[in-house]
Amino acid sequence: MDENQKYDVIKKLVDTNGNKKTAALKIGCSERHINRLIKGYQEKGKAFFVHGNRERKPAIAFPDDKKQLVLDLYRTKYYDCNLTHYAELLLERENLAISVSSISSILRKEHILSPKANKSTKKTVKEELKALQSKTKSKKKSAALQSSILDLEDAHPRRPRCANFGEMLQMDASVHPWFGGYKTHLHIAVDDATGQVVGAFFDKQETLNAYYHVLQQILSNHGIPYQFFTDKRTVFEYKKKRETSVEKDTFTQFGYACKQLGIDIRTSSVPQAKGRVERMFGTLQSRLPIELRLAGVSSIEEANEFLNSYIKKFNVQFALPIDCIKSVFEAQPDADKINQVLAILSSRKIDNGSCLKYD
């Protein structure tokens, strides 16, 4: 029973000289407590029934100036973060410790959504904004909704993880405005068993050169994997082209390199079959562009340099620990062997002067 209801019961009891037992049953207390309430009513009136903590700020409440700081930083500096990432960046870069739920509450009051908010949340906020606009007729009081909304439900069931580290590496590239305001391609390889990013490289297009750099990282840091799982692109799968030169047919490059190392290549035309790497790109697209922007990265060279440190930190946070997972990577080749395997082969004829021409 709330304060007003208690007040009404005691007021009626005193005014009509009613039955204390009936009042005690209504309020749910003892007759002795009814006597206290009567005394309080007679001395202080309705003010006696107001709880002492009303309008009193809790000791653990987040200060208003800090709330405003959280809002300002999100609007001006971290506007493209999801809320979990934002909480991490606040602690790491701004020395401000605040829970994700508190951030959500602060932003929600201003009708600001996470880029990863689901459709039902977006719909609810839109309805709130429309109701607010119809009352105020002022666009200034309506906060802009975030546009990057991801559906949280998987359209396809997930395939079980492989049992061993290095048993299957899912490899793909994603075109996205990662940095500098223009689109580039991020090539990555993800271990299926642990979810660890074992290789990453930026390039202007999806290229053999970039996949060679990813493979070089894998061979140098881990060794020779058992299998690559990729999409059906000519970098990985043979498709006869109307070209006479061998180097134009990229299968003879990456595919031949894998054959020399004994790596099997499995392909699929269904993106959902490579769900591990597809979901990894979703996570990277929501986090990496922010990190690159905050680091002042503006070129592919700087981006690839940044990846060296970022991927290590990323794996610590998102990959499964490999301590209890058996590794089936074969021994790491030496640098000379890697350079020899990751070469682009070209067919040339030697002329009568024992010379050859290479454009």
C-alpha cells in the first residue's frame, strides 16, 4: 500500500473514530503500528506519511555532470560504438568506469540507440519520438535514431566448431569504409575451433597479394593448417579463363602454394556456411573503424601496421583460450621456405640471346 492510501485510511479512521482492527487489516500491520500512524497524523498531518528518502539522491547514484559527459562523448567522439565497446573505451581512454546498463539508461532517456539495437527496440523508440514530436512540434527535442541496426537472430543454425586449433581456417575479405572515408578490403583468416583471427591484411581490392600476406602471417606465427574454408572465388577455386598467361589464372598461384604445403582448400557458395568469419566481420565492422579513426589511421600502410597490435588485443577479448584445445598446425616453415612458396609464378620464353622479358 502506498503513502497516499495509508494516509486516506488513517484520516478516515481519525475523522470517523473508526475501528482500528479494520484499519490494521487494510494496511497490513499491527494495531500498535496503527497507533503510531494516528499519532503521526495528528502531529504532522500528511507530511508524516512521506518517506524520508523521497527526493534524496542515493549515495551510489551517477553524478549529473558525469552523465552529461557520457552523453557528450558518445555524440561527438564515440558515436559509432555499440554500448559494450563504448563502456570499454570509456574505461580505457577516458578513465571513466560505468556499466553498460547505466550507459544504456543514460542514452535511452535521450532516445539514442546502440548501432546493434534490435528491430523491436528501434520501433519502440520511433513510436516514442513520434508521440513526443506530435506534442512539442519541435524537431530539436527529437534525438536522431542510429541507422546501423543488426538483426540479432541467426537466419541459419550454427555448425558445431571444429575440435582442434588449425583444423579449419575460414578465410574471406570484406569491403567496408574501414578508414579515411573510402572503401578498402580487409582480408582475414579465422580459426574455426577458437574463433581466433590468425591473419589479417588490408588492400584496395580482394587480391592474391593480400591473401598471400594473410597466409604468410599464419605460417610464421602458427604453422601449416590442415584446411582453408573459403568462398568460390578464382583466388581459391579453379575456373578456366580465356587467358594464355599462367599468372592471370590465380588458382595456379594460391592453390598451388597450398598444394605445396599440403593444405586442403574447401569452398562454398553459401555465405552462411562460413558463419564464423561472417560474424567476425560483423564484430570488426562495429569496432575496428572506430579504433582506426581514434588512432588517426589514413592509409593502407598505416592500417596494416595498426593491425599487428590490434588483432592481438582483439583475440584476447573475443577468442576462446587455446590452452585446452589441441593444435594440429604442422611445424612452421623457415622464412626462406615461406618466401619460396608464396611466389607468383610466371611462364616466359627464353629468346635466342638467352634473355627473357618480364613486364
